[in-house]
Amino acid sequence: MVIEGQPLIDIEKRVILVSLIVVAGSLIFYSLPVFLGALSGSLIVILNLLWLRRIISRLLFKDGKRLYTALQLVLKVLIVFAFVTGMIYFSMKGYLNLWAFLIGLSTLFFGVLLEGLISFLRSG
């Protein structure tokens, strides 16, 4: 996966790896709501991370369109908020499991933790 000509950085790879493990692990429960919860939470984290990287790289390295990029950042926050709110609504209706959704969202934390642990072990 390449974003604006740059390969994924290590932390993004770790988050994607942890997300795949969580989504694959959700299949153990043989429950569509659990699978959908883990999948949607993981997708939010991955897409948010990639989109945020793209926005920040535009803010730091490209001049002239800073207002457009700042508006894009605000739009990103609103879209993520709306998506999370929608997922909570669908969990209340029983279409997806809220706990699995929250575990999917936590893949960012575990991906960062994994990357820190790997970097620590490589340096020592």
C-alpha cells in the first residue's frame, strides 16, 4: 500500500497486522455481529491513520493549500465521529457487537505498543 508515493511506515504496518489478527480472531465466535464489530473498528483505525498521515504530510511539505488541508482535517474528524456514532447506533440495534467494535478500535494502541516493543528489542 502506497500513499502519495511513500511506502507504509512501520507503525502503520503493525497496526494493520494487529487489525488482521483481531478480525481473524473474531471469526472464532461464529457470530456476524462480532465479526462486523471487529472489522468496522479496525477499518476506522486503519483509514483514520492513513488519512491523517496524508493530511499531515500535506500540511508540512506543501505550501499554498493550507486552508484546504485544514478544512480536510476538520472534515475527517466529522466523518470519523459520524462513522463511530453510526456504529454505536448499529450496535444498539444488534447488527454489530459493541465490545468487538471497541476491540477493533483498540488495534491502534496495540499496534503502537507492538512497534515500541520491536524497536526496543532491536536497539538492545
